[in-house]
Amino acid sequence: MVTTQLAQAAKAYPKKHLAWVTAVSGLMLIILAVLPAPPASAKRTTILLSPEINNPPSPQNTLSTLIPTKPPSSPAEAKPQIHWVEQTVKAGDTLSHIFKRAGLSAQDVYNITHYSDDSKTLSHLKPGQTLRFDIGKDKQLNKLQYIESRLSSTLYVQRGDRFDIEKTTKKLVAFQKYSEAIIDSSLFNAGQRAGLSQNLIMELASVFGWDVDFALDIRKGDSFKLIYEEMHLDGEKIKDGGILAAQFINQGKVFTAIRHESGKNKGDYFTPEGHSMRKAFLRSPINFARISSHFNLRRKHPVLHTIRAHKGTDYAASRGTPIKSTGDGKIVYAGRKGGYGRVVIVQHGQRYRTLYAHLNGYAKGARSGKRVKQGQTIGYVGSSGLATGPHLHYEFYVNGSVRNPVTVSLPHAKPISANEKEAFLLHATTMQEQLVAYAGTIHPTLASNN
Ligand SMILES: [Zn+2]
């Protein structure tokens, strides 16, 4: 059965991933063997999970001490007799300007643009790029190297009365890295101590942001661990890749997220069981708003001064603050409605309905019958209807019954599709095993997010 599952996984996953899985599984034992027992006081571990089997990562290969390997020299550079003259493209430069600076003539510009197989490339010079010249004793241009970026360059080689061209394209190599930390004060501080870039910390927060409020829920002793990608070129880190798998423990609750790529969906995160990390609804329709009045079925109405159920949550915000639809759906009503004033009602599938009241105005295109996406602005905060001041009154209905929007359990967004599920579960198991195997100091019991 294992063979069958692997074969299916091979079909469903990009080759790159499989290569990683293989390389990393092979390395796991080596790494475990070379890793010293972590000191009890250690707060973090960062291990470079290199794809180069011949060069197994050592504990010294932490983010801060990662030493770039020497870039392999190009064939041209290998010949010692060449003396390259280098010119950097400046704003407003033309090929003629640069050739002149290099001590070449207008004839040389003419020759290279008329007697080469690709003169077009040289007409797209951008400031900051580099041109390298190999000029002979008689001031003839032997070679020209146009370095477009760290990833691509073009070499023009003079042969007789023509220039042959050689294009070089390099690819970024993805390296897997593992990192973990225990939180003292904030996710940001812990992330920095663990050597994570600001972008990665933000990404980590957004992966778990549906379950954990990083402003309010974080406690000292919370922890995280993650496997992410780093993009390298010639042994040097160029940029971060994405998070492949991560675990966050918040007040003893364990959340695990595994990245899954399918078709146009580039990297969505799911629980190891295949549920989306995202929820079908945002918890709040306004960013960073203060709740001014809670859901309360026996409340004295501030305007009517009678006991009247407060069937929603009020968010205090200044007039004009954008209001977002909390889920994908269809506007079923956008207009005035008694005490609600200007109101938008969105239907989300059969079961769910949300209501946004006291609007100052509607967003462009927010009309009855229009489809809306989660997070799309549908209107602006106002005080229309029975309102003492500008605020949003938000209601949440499940099967026609009103619920407290702050505490109602929100359904997950779409799970892994049925035809990808088997391969995903296999992949998720592997990634979870890696998180456990690489953990330096934290060994939480693996648990599901549910
Ligand atoms: Zn209200």
C-alpha cells in the first residue's frame, strides 16, 4: 500500500517537493546524529537543511553563521589573461555613452549592434546593470558581458567579423530551514531572536491569525517552530521563500499548518487533517476597531431607553471607516431599513447571513444581487438610523437565528479537495514528522487544530 500511496503522491506533488522529501528524509538521520544534545537553557535552534547530500548541514550552519560557498566562476573568468573593464549603467545612459567611457568608438557600438545574433538585449539597459569589456591591445573589443541581473547575463564573443552570444541563466535554489522559539514578550521579538526576517514573522502571524489574536492572546511561554524555504544563489541567501510547515502553541493549544499548492492557488495553509487554516468568515468587519457594545439579548436601548435585545456587536469607528464583508457571498439587500438606517445584508451559502448597519454610504458596486469576496469593502461607517454616533452594528445569523458575532464558532474555509486529499495527508505526515525530528528543545504532543 505504501508503494501505491507514494506513486499517487508523486503524481500529485511537484517534483521539487518530492526531491526535498527524499533529500530531507535522507538527511534527517545524519542531522540527528551530528546534533549535540541541546542545552536545557537553549531557546532556539536553527538548522540549515541542505539539499546537498555530500555536504550535510552541521549545527554551526545557523542563520547568522551561514557561510556562502564561493560562487563558481564562469568559463570566461577562468582565463587569467582577460582583464575586464567594468562599467555600471547610469540613469539616461545609452550604449554609446558607456562604450565611450570604456574607451571604445562609435564603430564598436555599430559592430556589436549590427553583427551579433542578439542586439535587442543591449537596447534594454537599466540603471545599475553592469557591462564588462574585454578590450585587446589594439583597442579591439574581444568580449562584452552584459550582466542583466544576478540571475541572467549575456556574453558577446567576437569571432571574425561577428559576435557570437552566450546567454547564462541561473536559478535560485531553495534550501529548507528549521527554526523555533519560545515567546518571552511578543511574536516579533521571539521571531527576531530565532533569526526570522520581518516578512517571515508577518507570514507566520497571518498563517495562525485566524486562530490566534497576536495582540491579545499571546502569553509568555507560547512557542512556535517552522520549516521554511530560503532562496539561494551561488551559496548566498537572496531572499526568503515561504513557510512549508509550522506549529504554534498558544496557551497550551497546539495549532499546526501545512502549506499546500494546487493550480492557481499558490500556497494555502491547511491543518494536517486537510481543513483550511482560514475561516469562512473574518471575526470582525473592521480592522482595529473597539467594541463599544456587545451582543446582549436584554439590553436597554440607548436611544429608545427600553429593554430591547441588542442582536449584534457595535464597533466604534470614525465616520467613513471602510466596512468589509466578513465572508464570500451575495448582497441580498442594500438600502434603508428602519432603525438600521443604511444597511447591507450578505447571504453566505444556505446557512449564513451577515448584516452591517448605520452606514454612512455604500461602497462602489455594493448593490443588491452583487457577489462579494471576503474582505471586500461594502460600505462605510456612519450613524444613519437609530444611532447615537458613528459606529458599525454587525449581526451574524446561522440558519436564520441570530448569534453573537464575537463568540460564534466560525466554519473553516474550503478544505483540501477530495482528489488531492490522500497526497496531502501523506505530505502533512512527513512535514509533521520533520517538525518533531528537528525540534531542539520543544517536544509538544502532536495534536490537531480541532
Ligand atoms: Zn448595535
